[in-house]
Amino acid sequence: MTDGVAERSRPRDRILETAQDMFHKHGIKGVGVDAITEAAGTNKMTLYRHFESKDDLIVECLRATASKASRIWDEFEAKHPGDKLAQLHAWVQKASELLSADSRGCDMANAAVELTETDHPARRVIKELKEAQREKLVALCRDAGIGQAELLADTLSLLLEGARVSMQSVGAEGPSAQFVRMAESLIASFRAR
Amino acid sequence: MTDGVAERSRPRDRILETAQDMFHKHGIKGVGVDAITEAAGTNKMTLYRHFESKDDLIVECLRATASKASRIWDEFEAKHPGDKLAQLHAWVQKASELLSADSRGCDMANAAVELTETDHPARRVIKELKEAQREKLVALCRDAGIGQAELLADTLSLLLEGARVSMQSVGAEGPSAQFVRMAESLIASFRAR
DNA sequence: CTAGGGTGTTACCGGTCTGTAACTTTCAGA
DNA sequence: TCTGAAAGTTACAGACCGGTAACACCCTAG
């Protein structure tokens, strides 16, 4: 009713999906477990039967989000089978869609900003997942025949990361509006070397 | 004693400085007013005599931080009077020093991530101050004789913003390690156009 | 010396937070 | 139809949060 989540799924799935959404919109420290369970159409006890703690829920949410994101890479391969350069351009395109569709940035980066305790269980997960994403982008650049693949991948990563956080500071009309142009001319200049 | 702030200054100044430091290290929602006043060697009542609310304190902290940052620009002009291109390289150098000295990124960007309420008083301040910084960098690029000054400035902004948030996710050995190389080759390529 | 503003101290308010206990209801499968 | 696990309900514990009231203290300007 007040709920955007498919009503008849298992409570654990509803909690996970609702928590992802609410953490994303309001920040991790900006939403309590009561609010999550209420929005998920269940209650706190059920949450704690499925998750050890809020921290555990956070970790599971990050893993779920990363898992969704990794499915996007399969789309690239499906749409441009074998054509790695086209897949790289598709990456840029997809990134720009993310920017225009959603102004709250990357859940993992946001979590890293919010969870300042150096030993927070989510921090190792964030690092692990971000490094996996980096590896994918490096491999894509390399397979697209670009010489300095690592450098291009890292530059594109920083540009996107910067665009997603810049949107949260100054909005979509700020520097992030030029993301596609920046990324494409970067790729062109790396290809020309 | 447990306190890094100069002991004998006015309580208001101590609170402001301590709050900046603690907000930076632990995040805005990660530190309470009690902890701030205790670290500042004073008490909560004194804080509320000088600041209307925690939100007001947050805003003043952001303004103070931005004011410190703007003094850096004076250094550029002092060290390389009239030589705008040298000042731009000094900006890159200074940015990389920020990256190696501190892994908690930009206070304004972090605040934008944490304070998700769209009508939070800090949000307009963040936008305002970030836009002012952007204007400065655009002017510097233009005065350095670069044609597409806005595009270079925005690209450098996104790179730095991305580097500062990337450090918080994957650490200093991640993509942000290449920031100087990226920035310098960007400047070179814009100058060659 | 004295008046008064800035500061410190203590206690408190109402609210929210994570997490738990004890109990009841629902519902699917044997 | 019976059983047993999953889920819902209510209440609560203990801590912390932002913010305020009332009062005692100091210390400097006059």
C-alpha cells in the first residue's frame, strides 16, 4: 500500500529490497530498522530472524546491489558479442543513464563515506566489490585494444565516481553534465596513442 | 589533554574547530554535540549559546572549511604571481598533497552524501560553495590561455572529486594514485588544441 | 568593590536507536 | 486434520540523540 515492493514475496526478500532502496535514498544512518520493516510490510523481529544485525543487513544490501550491477555487464556482452570497443561505449552510455536517472550516486561509495569506522564489516566488502568492478573495466579496455588499459580504466572510474558525487553536491547541471563528452574524448585519445 | 585544539581560545572558536575535525573524521551523523563539546573542553550549553542548532553548527563548519580552502588560492597567486599556467600546475600539486595527506575526502561532498534531506540548510551552502570553487578553477584555466576552459575545469573537478571518494572506498593504492598523471596529461592535451 | 556577561555544571525532557523476550497467529505439508 | 515452523504482535531494555532549564561560578570593565 505505502509500499513499492512486490507484496507477495518472502519477508527476507522484501526486507532486502526495501532496505536497498531506503539506504540509497536516505543514507544508511538516515534510516532505522523499524522504518525498513514497516515499509517492507513486516516487523523488526522478522528482520532479526533473517539478519544478525543492521550491519549484517547493510553488507547483504551492498552485495545485492553489486550483484545487480554485475548483471549490466552481461548485457554489454549480449548486445555487442565479441566487440569490446562497442561494449566500452555501451559502458559510457549506461553510466550516463545512471547519472540522469538517479542523483544519489553509488551505494558503495556513499556507504564508504558514511561508515567511517575503519573496522566496519561493510568496508572490506566495499573494497572487494569496487576492486572487482575495476578489474572488469580494465579487462574491457585491454580487450578493446587500448594500450594503457589500466590508466584509461582508472581515469574513467574516477570521472564516473566524481560525476556521481558531484551530482549530490551541485546537481545534474554541474560538471557531471559533461561526463559523456569527457569519457568519449578520453577513449578517443587513448585509442590514438 | 585529550584535545588537539589550542586550549586557550574562545569556546566558540574551539567548538568550531573541533567540530570541523570530528565531522571530517567521523562523519556528521557519526558524532553528537556532546562529543564535540567534550573534545573542545567545554559543554553543551555553551555550544547552544553560540549556535542555534546542530544544523547551524554544520553550516558554520562548512563555511569555515571553505574559507580555509579559499586561502590556498591566495598561495597560488603569491607563489606564481601572474603566471596562471604555473598556478594551474600548483593546483594539481596541491590536490595530490590533499590526497596523500588525508583519506577522508572533501567535507562538502561528504556532507552532501550524508545529508539526504533535500531541504537541509547545509545543502544550499554546499551548492553555493562548490559552485564558487568551480568558478575559480574555470577562471584559472581560462586565464591560463586554455580554449575549452570550462570543460577542462569540469574534467579536473570530476577527477579530483572522484579521487577523493575513491580513496574512501578502496584506499590510496586504487585509481586515485594516478591522479597527477591524469590531470597533467589532460592539461597538456587541452593546451595542444 | 561591584555589577554583569560569559561560562561551567547538573539534571532533565521527549524522542529515536538497535536489539530482545514472550507470546500469538498463520499457513503449508504430511 | 494435525503439526510445526515461519511470521506477526506487543512490550520493553538500555543507550544515545538534540535541546533546554536553573543555577553557580568566574573574571573583567567600570
